Amino acid sequence: MKLEQLLEGVSYTLVQGSLELDIEDIIYDSRKAAPGRLFVCIVGTQRDSHDYAAQCVADGVTALVVQHDIDLSTVPGAAVLKVESSRYALALMSGNLFGNPSRRMTMIGVTGTKGKTTTTHMIKSVLEAAGRKVGMIGTNGIYFLGHHQETANTTPESYELQKTFREFLDAGCDTALMEVSSQGLMMDRVAGIHYDIGVFTNLSPDHIGPGEHKTFEEYRSWKGQLFKRCTTGVVNIDDENTEALLEGHTCKLVTYGCSEKADYRAGTYQLLRTHDFLGVRFHVSGKDDMDVKVNMPGEFSVYNALAALTVGKVLGLPDEAIHEGLGRCVVKGRVELVPISRKFTILLDYAHNEVSTESLLTTLRAYEPHRLVVVFGCGGNRSKLRRYGMGEICARMADFSILTEDNNRFEKVEDILADIRVGMNKGNPDAKFVEIPDRLDALHYAVDHAQEGDLIAVIGKGHETYRDREGVKTPFLERELLEEYARQIGLE
């Protein structure tokens, strides 16, 4: 592709060189430098890749996109283009490179603090029940037509995102469904993409700190940007932050929730439980009337299902597809049941901070288990506030806690557990718990000591397939490990 074609829609100044160059690929990692490639210099939180421009040209790179001035004498022969934001330029150029595939599919973006992953899976299930061919991108990875790939970020970098859209389109997908994180919006990973539908789940403080958002208000503002980039916004009318988040929105709004003002509203819900099923049943009224049964527990599942149902209604999908999709949807690591015994219920969930843990335990407590048992730890090299918060919540809300490792990374598990104990002492000094540093041993202990009617929540890792100790990741898939142990001890 000619450099001039690649720059369509990008505001730039040609500092040196020609626009008639042939460009084979775009890179933003200097280690991928080669002839025929364009290197985009990005100012990151840790380093400034403008420092690698000269070496990239020496390695054969044909053109450079810069955000600030560089010494042109070090990059002879290369075309140099200056832009206001290199991340924004990268997004638009990546779209051009891959033929702007998002313009040829129905685009659905889901944002919020909690529920993004579950809601996208529910929407995917409903769409597929209606015969749609769906590509999905989010925390659990990339899924399309039987394929699965892992991702480094909830919302991948713009180049990878556009490349994935191209793969979706080439495979025959007619719909692209994705989680849109606040970081993805702030760092221009989704720049240049217009969504047919934007979905808002809920908002609470998260991702606030060094390298992320400075304040909650900034976090909320970036979330709200999605509703300036979509045709229809499907939003939770019950969330206290909805009005502020939607300030300046440019889309048509369709609302869901339990409020009488909601376009699609849920009435009183009924909890459903067996040893291998936790779910809810509720009636939807407003713009339509229908009964809904969901294969996931609690109030937050009602809200997630309402969001998916509303998306289905906006797209004109048949009620049969909505019923089928919501009834069969299961999300790995999100209140995922592992049916290894008729005596008790055990499940996996990704809850890894105070807010998500409290939400989950509130939901599970409503099912009135004999005991609510929680197996959890906290990640190393992360904010200690999560440890104090999760410890406090579990001490206050669980009948028994099993403290163990999560991904320790480069910290000692003993130090992490000590921090959790501080939170537990604050939440309930008399809380019952045991410490078992090895997570596999902790899982075995939970099974061995389970009582009739217990509900055991193994939280923190959810869908993850590894355990991280001192930076070394080894396979650790909790569902398989629990099933293997149940077979080993002959559990019924």
C-alpha cells in the first residue's frame, strides 16, 4: 500500500521524504524493524520509542511517524511524518492497512466496571442462536467460529484489533462484539471505530492509580466516550453514574434495569438452585413482555441478561433466539459451576477486588447455603488495598475462608497472606479461616472438608489457565484440577 493511502484520514505534516513509498506493514515494536515497514514512535508510560527511531531506520524501516521532533540526521533516507498523537495515527493507519473491516460488520461494544465479560458472552450466545456469525474480543480472549486466541489486554492495541477484525471478516463473521475498556478508549486503541451499539453495564471505582486513571471522574469520562462513538446506546438506567457518564452523548438511548423508567425492565426474580445449577428466572416488561430464565445466579445476572436481551431487541432478533441464548450461556471463570458432587456446590469466579467479591458473595448468600466458603488469595506486585478489601469482605460475609496463593509474581505468598489477614481482622476479628499457601492443596482441602449443602466459591483466577510464581507461569486450570481430584478420591 502506498504511504499516502495508509495516511487517509490522518492529520500529519511531511517532515522529510516522499508519500509515494510502498509500505508492507506497520510496526510499533522496534524489534520488528525490517525493510518496507513503517515504524510508529509512541510515548509510553515506561519508555519513549522515539529513542529507537534511528536504529529502526538502520534496520531498513522505510518511514517513521513521530509525535515530537527527532534528530533528522540520524534517519537519512526515511520518510518522516509528524502527528499530534502517534497512538491515534496508529489506529487510523491500521484500519486503512486492513481495509477498515469494522465498517463491513455490525459492531457492538460493551463497557462498564463489572459484567463486561459475562454480558458479551450472553450477547454472543443470543446472536448465535439467531444465526449470526460472531467474532468476540475481551478479557477471556478472542473467539470466532470455533477459534480461540489469548489476548494481553481486554481491548487489544489498535493494530492487533484491526488485524483481528480482518480475520473475523475473512472467516465470514457478520458481527464483531467486544469489551471496550477505559484504557482502550483513553489510549486510542479503538480510535476510528464506530459502533452500531454501545452497551453500559455499571460503574464503580477501579483502574485508578499510576499508569491508569488519575481520578474516578476521569475513569468515568473515558467510559462515556463510547456513547459519542455509537449509533444506539444500551444503558443501565439504575446505575447512579449513568447520567454523568452519558454527558455529551450523541447516540439514541435504549434503557434497561429494574426502574419503572426503563425501556426493558425486570420484575422480581426467582432464585433457582440444584447441585449443578445456579440461576434466576424473571419477567421483563416495558417495550415488550417476556419470561426469562438465565443459567447464572443473582441480581447481577439479571442485569447482564437484560443488557443482552435489549441488544437483541434493538437488532430485531426473534424472542426464541433470546430465550435460547440466555438459557444456555455459560462463561468460563464467571460463576462457573464445577459439578463434582451432589453434596455441595463449587464454582469458579474471577472476582479479584473488593467490589466484585462483595457483589459475588451477596449473590451467593441469597441462595441460603449451609455454609458459604471462599477460597481466595491476592495477586503479587499489585495494590495492597485489594488484599485489605477482599480480606475484610470475606471475613464479614463468608462462613469460612481458605486463604491461599493467587498469582504471587515476585512477592512472597506469606507477605500477601499477612496483608489479607489485616483486612480480615478489620472485617471480623472472629472470622474462621485457614491458611494453605499452595493453591492446589487449598482446592483439595476445600473438597475434603465440604459439608452437605455448602456453596464453595473459588475466586480470583476464574478463566486463567496458569499460576504465576516469581514470573514463571505454569499450567493451572482449576476446573480440570477439581475434576481430576474428584475422580481420584471417587467423589459422588
